[in-house]
Amino acid sequence: MPSLAAEKSVACLCFHVENSREVGTRMSQTERVHFSSSIATTLANLVGSRLPVYCFSFDYYVLFVEDVEPSEEFANRVKSILENLSVPYEFHRESISLHMVCGVAFTPSTSSTLFALLSDATLASTMVGSKKNGRLLFYSEEVRSKFQRQKAIQDALEGVFKTGQMTLHYQAQVSVPTAKIIGAEALIRWNHPQLGSIRPDEFLPLLRQQGQMEQLGRFVITESIGFLHRNLDFLSSCCPSFSLALNLSAEELSSASLIDQLGALLRQYRIPDNMLSVELTEHTAVESFSTANSTLEKLHAQGIAIAIDDFGTGFSSLSYLLELSADKIKIDRSFISRYPDSESITIYKTVLLLAKEVGAVVLAEGVEDENQLAFLTEIGCDEYQGYLFSPAVDEQVFLAQMKEVNQKA
């Protein structure tokens, strides 16, 4: 390894093969060694460093580059290297693609010793996944703080569903023509005594990594049924067609026992099936189409409505999704946020037209101002949810909203 001369700036680049386990299982030990050597040679040639490439197991490749500073030019250079490394390799007449990311640390700007430099670059490589649509991350104190918080959240997930820290909040779904609340989406919230409010995008990926999504699903189902059971008479009197929407992940869709639990609880507490609906994202619907279709048919048979969430995010056509017999299409919030952009107007009008053909309701997500609502009223959109009416709130606040809006003269 190089020494750190006071007058020299040095960057440590840590390349991490994210799919190393998948690739490695297709090779013998000898083949893995040769393959690693090939990657290291390729890296050395692409970087042009006179210093060696260090290979740690099959996963990590580390090299040092002298006389460089953190800059957009250097970032683009590393991104170009990553693009080159993503070109498929031919191996035993098979094509192997590496999913590679890179963490970079610099001295003296962020790291004072060689081993701190290596540690910081490695840490940055493990945190690239927390950066949306990114494959490169420069180390900073903010990166370390995020890592420490992520680790604390991961530790706190142990037994979290028994602590009372996780609760459901409810975001109203409102009829565009009548301005009455006709339903709500149940959304998971976590308030930790030390860590404070923890966002779903912080803890849901960790639950998924730890295989706890089905456990989360059972918790949400149990809490949702409890909400409906406690408030059945009130909700029915305020809105006879009230429906509470639950979000289902791909893991939950594939769990037959979870779906059985849902039906059993509805029967146990004598809750009408039509008071519950399930939402799955367009991505989940497409990626798990055969499983989703089978599960949703079972739910439909029980009278539970189906909604496609975040529609329009680019995964499929509406006609393909309607094969799932969706009762409701929720148009992704990104479209209404761009109103009066002509593309968003076209999307809304097209989805409304096709949805009406098959009898599906259309809901606009992310509505935040009166101009957007006026547009939805003009084109005949059925429902909306968003901050214009209310963010997700706890049970008591939601019930107060129902009383104020639906029972006023």
C-alpha cells in the first residue's frame, strides 16, 4: 500500500460487486480466483494507476490513485470505469454481468491515515445503495452519520412489532365530486424513543433485507382489522361505502398464509369484505405478475377490491395491468406535481378514458393545491388524496376529520 506523504492527495477507490454471491456460485474456487484476477487487471488498466489492485475475497477490489481531488471530473471518470465493468463477461458460453458500485475516500480532505482511508472508502461502497439511482458515492461525515443511523435502526428492528413503537396512520381518500371522505390508506409509522421518527424509506429496505416483510404484513393486517372493528358503526354511518386500503409487497403477495389470515380476521370480527381493499404498486404487479394475479383472484373472490398504486412510473401499459382486474388505478404523484405540463394532462385523460371502459375508479395521488383539484374536477377524475386535504394522521385525528367532513349539514 502507498504511504501518505503530507504534500500528496490520495484517493482510495473501493469497488464492490453487489451480485458476487450469484456470480460466484456458478464457478469453482479456481475459476473464482482467475475471474477475480481478470477483474483486478481490468481495473488497473482502466484506472491507469501505477499502484496495485488489492482483492478482498470475491466482493471487494481496492486501489489507490495519487494526486487527485474530489471533483465532478474525477466522479465522471469513475462512472466511466463502472460502465466499462458492467459490460457482460463471457464465461463457459454464458454471459455474466457484474453489478458493481464504488465508494471513494480522499486524503487529507476526509481521512487522515491510510487505514482510515481504506475504512472510509469501504463504508462509502456499502452505502451507495442508500443513494437513489447511484453507483458511486464519495465518503463524507454525512455518509458515516447515515451509516450509524442505519445500523441503529437495524438493531432496533429486533422485536419491534411487540414494542408498540409502530403504529398505523391514515390518509384520507376523498371523492372529487362530493368532497366527502370515501376511504383511507393505512400507512405504517415508527416512532422510536431514542431515534425519533423513522421514515418508511429508512426501515422498509432493512425489513426486506432481514426477511421481515411478511411479519410486517401480519402486523398491518391485524392493526387494520382492529381499526375497522373498533370504528365499524361510526365509519358505516359516515360513509356506507368506506374502504380501508392496505399496501401489499411482493413478499406478502406470495404468502398464502397471510392472505388466509386476512380472510379469517374479516370473518372473525364480522367486517364486510368491501370495507377493505389492497394496493400493490405497478412495479410489484408487473414483476410478480403470475403470483399477483393468482393472489388477487382469491382476494376478489372474497369481495376485497384491488388498487394499482403509483401507476405511470414506467413499467407497463394500462391494458396489461387491467388483466389483474384492478378496481382502482392510483396515478403516481409525479404527474399531478407537473400540472399544467401537457404530458401529465394527456396521461390523466388517457388513463381516465381506459379505466372507464373497464369500470375502474381513478384516484389522483399527491394533490397539493386547488388548481390541481380544479383540473381533476374538470376532467372527471373520481378521487384524490394528498396534502391539500391532509397528510396521514393518527386514528383519532382521522376519525375527527370524518366527522367534520362527512357529517356536516
